[in-house]
Amino acid sequence: MMRLENILSTLARRHAPKLLAQVGQQPDNLARLHDLADGLARVGVLVLVGQLPEALQAQREAQVNAWIGAYGDLHRLLVTRLFPSFPGIRATYADDRLPPVIVIESECAPPAMVIAGYVVPYLALRQREREINTQELSGVMRAVLDDLEAGDLTHSAYEALLDDGINVLMRMRRLGIGAVALTRFRRELFPAVPPAPPIPEAPRRGTTGPLFDTEVPVFFRPTGSATGSATGSSGDGAPPRRRPPVRDLPPRPGTE
């Protein structure tokens, strides 16, 4: 857990300095991680941890690409329909270790907050179940839209957004890479929620090959440039390592 503690604490110092004082030094490290991740999501910083089954390790680049692309698609859907004036999103790897940890910084905090508070814990809750319950997907998406106060949309616009969101959630449920819930449900959606799967530790050095085969620094960067990692440079004066590659998200409709 020390790796995630370092990542979340560094992000909190950068984006929400008061958060560190609010969470304090809790005796339960897992509770502290949840509080940090929840607090970061409220200011538009979503931290995702993926877990790839051993059988899919040979395809991990494609699997991670699809995983992050789906989160980008959901974020874009919500922002385009509800917050079109704030489309900015930037996502990078926190470091070059496994399991992959992705940091998504959203110009508009509410979409990141509801994705963290409903989608991530739901996917972690149901990832071991093969059957996809479309009524549950509808319930999750309605909770997302309720928190974003989407009820002022016309009926047809609301239903279109709901259907499009359910389709993205269904695609996320079918992905090979599993979600690890750093964030908790914002409110209870399902009775008797079982404990989330444990947060995986990074494998020992030397037990895996390179994370990726090519070098591209970030997967989505609409403006500015990205340097370093979520935890900064290596501390020895050397420049920060370049991040592994994930494909660029497709352009928003009408921008080409």
C-alpha cells in the first residue's frame, strides 16, 4: 500500500493541500487511501488502479488502452452533454510499475466525482460476475445523472444520455482488465455490498517484463505538456522517466 499512499499523498499536496490535514494519520491505512482518493475525486482528480488477469498479460498494452479509453469515453459523454464549456481532461501514468495506476485530471470536477463515486466501485463490485444486469447499469447511470442534476434536460435528451451511458458501462463490464476500488460509493445503491477485492501490491522487481514495448509519454493531453510522474522525479537529480504509452483518445465529434 505504500506505493498508493505515496501517489495519493503527492497528488493531494498538489491539488488539495487541506485534504491531508482532514484525513489525518488514520490507524487503518486502507481507510486513509479511500479518504484521499475520495477527496481527490471531489476536486477533479480521479485515480484508477487496474488489475489484469495472468492469462491476459501478453495483451496488457491493448487491454490497458481499452480500459482507459472507456473511462475517457464516459467522461467525454458527460462533459459534452452537460458541461460543454469545460472539456479539458489530462491523463497520465502515475509511475511505470504494475498494476497500472492512472491519474485523470478533469477541468470539470463533477464528472470525475461521480465516475469515482459510482462507476469505479460498481465495476469493482461486479467484475467477478459474468452476467451483466442491465437494470443495475441503468441504476448506476441514473445515480450519476441525478448527482449531476441532469433532470433539467429535455426528456429525449435525458433518455439519449442515459442510453449512451449504459452502453459505455456495458463495454466497461466486458473489459478484461479489472477495477480496483480506491473510491467508495457516494451513496448506497445495492444492499449488503460485499467487501471490495483487496488492493493488489506491485510485483517484485524483475518478476515481469517491460510494461510496454514502445515509448509515448501520455495517453491524453489536449493542452500543455506533461513531465515527471505523480510522484515527481526519482530524487537523484535525473530527469523524470517517460511514461509508458496508451493511445490518444479519439477526437471529440466536430473537432476534426
